[in-house]
Amino acid sequence: MGSRVDYYAPGHSLFSCGTTKEGESHMVEWNEYEGTLKRTYQGFHKRSLGVVQFDTTKNRFLADGDDFSVKFWDMKNCVLLMTVDAEGGLPASPRIRFNKEGSLLAVSANGNKIKILATVDGLRLMRTYEIHSHIASRPPSDAPAKIGDSKKLKDITPRSTEEVNPIKAGKLTEISSPAQFRSLKLSTNVKIDKISRLIYTNSGNAILALAFNAIHLLWKWPRGDLNLSGKATTKVTPQLIKPASGILMTNNLIDGNPEETVPCFALSKNDSYVMSASGGRISLFNMMTFKTMATFMSPPPVATYLAFHPQDNNIIAIGMEDSTIYIYNVRLDGVRSKLKGHSKRITGLSFSHLLNIVVSSGADAQVEFFPYMHIQKLLALCPTRSWERQNGCFLQTPAGRTPTERSDTQIQFQQDQIHLLVVIETQLAIYDMRKLECIKQWTIGEALAPISYATFSCDSQLVYSSFLDGTVIIFGAPDQCQINPTAYLSSDVSSTVYPLVVAAHPQEPNQFAIGLTDGSVYVFEPLESESKWEVPQRIENGSASSISPQVAVLDQPQG
């Protein structure tokens, strides 16, 4: 094979990528003034079967062909960002080349073919030229394939080398009328602000909300003839629970604008206690009596995220505004471990008791994970110590989109405790945390508002997501169901009213709730006759009521 080195110098950076005759590949960034190595990129196959080549786009991303796939890096991060196999058919070291805008990537394939990977903007560009939006390949005739052509890739013999295999976009069903689904607005006579946090109790019979003015609201469904199970449902109106004293669970506030605080709470697995904070001290409330059991950890720094360990209510992970994470032992009333790895405030924490890791996300768009040996390590009577973080991943905002001022990165483990949902305002992704590989990704097009929140359904088969324009989209690969604001909000409601948070029912996979900026909470369910969300296209009056989605879906194999 022989050794080979390719150089590329976009902007003010100098990169080189080479493969030795022994098959060892590498890619590095150089300090062009001193001639020294600045960064070495990780993720190459140990024994490459061909000469690895690479390309760059927009002075931001690196891509190369290696191990029968295309691999991507952020230029400023040596950790592998993503791997795409383009649905197979690639040689060991495919040749690649971006177009000028970086929206299309040509990849050489077996059989003298070329596949094209496309971003959302790339799909739009191809539609402009009347190229098929799913398989985008040109048939043997001179006429271009039309959008909507149902031929499959394997059924088409490409003309010349113009076979295109872009990111796949599923069908999208719209719900714009209240008659198309079931919804229930939860009543309250308490003056509250925006709903900042929302969760179902683990028993599934109540919903707990935390407003920006530090007040908690608890709605509980009664058991009766119309609701034999006593679980949350849109069929029966729940009761807003108030203690005899009339004093609601209210967090400690600090002086200043409540809008600048980051409210957070966590519910114990037995539904008996809620740990909560709204910019002041952390409070522990009894869910039965609403009494404050304890307060601790006075700011600064302010707590911005709380998470109970799924197997032990005595262990809490506390994310702070100064980017620090504390592992707190309630029984011992003290911090047992201190974790560092982020540069901005913590926005998410999630335990995996199967993998024995704590995963964190921050306002720096970084996701980190910290392993521990077993639960006894978290309870150990050892001095406060720092854990060594492992390599994480950095999430990128697509070109042309600017993050909002308080853009949060959210994380949530799937039911299997292996796959992690990662959410930023422009995309959702699912990672296999055993390999730190992205296996599915939804990228939001420019026509959609930013994502405000997203969460798995209880069976992890759906992802419920809300947007800043009031839209709610239910992702269920490969199709999507969109609930428009007209379906649940009256026409006179201000455009500033939209969902900030989403919560999924813990036992009913097709039920979820949203908390809005006007302080209201809604519960959504599909029509009883359908029993589940209609993600395939619906036929009405002889025509389909589906629309072309503004979300591109990238599936990757779970190797």
C-alpha cells in the first residue's frame, strides 16, 4: 500500500492525514508558525485497509473515510464526533469531498458509485434541482427523479456516478384541531409564573410542577368509576392538592430577578420526597405533608440541576452554576465527591446504574461522564475527592443558527440505561454510551423554532419535544407527528405562550404533559379509538394530510 500524507490548510489552520504502509492512520493539526503538533484526532481504525483521506468544511468540521464509513470531528475537539456508514456499500477507505457550502458530502462507493450525504440545507438544495429527497438518484433516462418517487435505491441503476444517499427525512402528520387528539388543561387557582420544571410521580397518579416564582403545584387523579386505576388521564380532572395549613411547597429565593434563576427539582423513587431549588438554598420537602424537612447548601454557587440515584434515595447529584458537580449523601448530610469537567453551568445530570456512570451536560454544549465502581463508592465514608472525567462529546449548532442566550443541553438515559438522549435547541441525538457513538440524530431545519425541551416516552420508543413557537413534535423513527398550537391554545393567546418543559407518563407510553410560559399545564393523549399517536400519514377525504418535515433524521447502525 505504501505510506501517504495529505495536507490541507483551511483558513489559518494546517491539518495533515496519513496512512503508513503498516496500515496505521492518523490526522493531526499543526501549529503552522512553530511547526509543532497542536492536536491529534482520535477514532481511527487500528489497521486501516486503504489510504485514509480527509476534507474540511467551513473551518469547523473535519471528515475522513475510514473503516468502511465516514467519520466526523469538530476541529477544536480531538474526540470523534460521529460515524456514518451511509447505509453500507462503502470501500474500506472511501474518498470524500464537501461542496463549497459544506451542505453536501460526496463519498465514493463500491461499484463505481458516488453517494451524497446531505444536511437539511443540502436536502433543500437538492429539492431545488428536483432531486429525489430520500434516495436522490438519477434513473437511466435523461429525466430527473421527482420528489415523491417511491423507487428504492437498490432498484435503480445510477447514471454515471450521481447516486445520492442523503440523511433520511420521515413523514410528518399534523394535528391542528382539538378533535384530532385528547387534551386536558389542569386547573389552578394559585397565582404562579412560568412552569420551569414538570414531572409525573413514579406511581403515575399525579403531576408535580415547579414555577419560576418558586411555588410547587401537585395535581392528583382520584380513583373512581371513570378512572378505576387512579392513574393520570385526560378523561378525569385531577385535584390540585393543598395542605390543611394552606402553605404550599415554596423554595427559598434570593434577591434579584426570578427570570435569571434556574429552578430545578428531583423526585425520590418512592414519591415521598422532592429535592428542589430556585436560586436559593436547596430544600427537601415531604410530598405527603408539604413540610420542609431540611435546607442546605447556601449559594453561591447556585444549584442548577438535581438528580437522585435511581437505586438509592440517599445519593443526589447536584449541578452548580459554577460548573461543579457534587455527589451529596443525604444520610450523612455532606458532600462525598466533587466532579469537574465543564466550563459553564450544569444543565443536566443522569445516572446509569447499569454502566456505573454519572453523565453531565452543561451550558457549554459539552457532555461528560464520570465512572464509579459501585454504589458503595458513592456512600463511602471517605474524604471529599474529585473523580477523573472521561472523554465526552461536544454538540455543534448547525451553521446559520445562533444559540439563544440561555440555551441548555439536556440529557436523559433510555430505559435500557445504555442509550442517552442528548438535546440542544437545534438537534436531538441518541448515543450508545458504551462506545460514545451517536446512533440516531434529528436535526432541526431553519424553518422551525428552537427546541425548548424533549424527553423519552416511558418505553423509550418515542421522543416528545416542544418548540418555542408552541409546536410539539412526537418523534418515532422514521416518522413524526406534529401538534400545532391551534390544537390546544385559543386564538387570542399571545405568541409568547409556549411549552418550556415536557414530562412523559411513567407507565403510559402515549401520554405526556407540557408546562407553558403562562403557568398552565396540559396533558395530551391520542384519540381513544387510535390508542397511540398516529405517526404514519393520515388519509382524509381521499388525500394525505402529511407535510414535508423540517427535520432531517440520521440513522446510524448500533454496531
